[in-house]
Amino acid sequence: MEAIAMIRLRLTSEYLAGPIFCPDPDRMGHVDIEDLPISQELMAKIRSWDEEYQATFNSDYPPDSVFPTLEAELRHKAEGMQLAKSLQQELKGGYMIEYWP
């Protein structure tokens, strides 16, 4: 019996890129959330979470890209951790979800 390869996915906040990334060498790259077998509700939550992060991008001077307050940044990171747990629950076996704040 052949072992099923676990697909690693990383939920992360990255400017100008989607929130889901596959770090596996043979599959490396960003993953379109629409391609994952997850609920529309979870997709919407992840999109909203990513949009919140993207809204902090300062295109005039990217190093100045920050959340308006430390509390907003900490809340965003905590929400990301919860979303990663939800993603793992919905994807079940075959996937390993990592969260990179």
C-alpha cells in the first residue's frame, strides 16, 4: 500500500499575493482559494482577512506598511490562527496547514 503524500499549505499575510501558499518543492507556489475543497463561508472569511491585510499596504513607500494600531495587528494575527485551524478542520487528512503570521 502506497502512502498518500501530505500536502502542506501555509496561511500567511503577504502583500500583493494570495493568502495560501504551498511550500512543497514539487508544488511550490500560491494556491487559489477557489481550488480548495472548503466551504464558501470559510473562503469568504479568509478573503476578508486577506483584504484587511492588503489594505495596510503603502504603495508609496512599502516599508511603511503597517496596521493602524498594535491591537489591530494582534487581532489580525489571532484571527489568522483561528482561520488556519478552521482550514485544517475542513481539509482534514491529506493536508497539513501551517500558519505564518
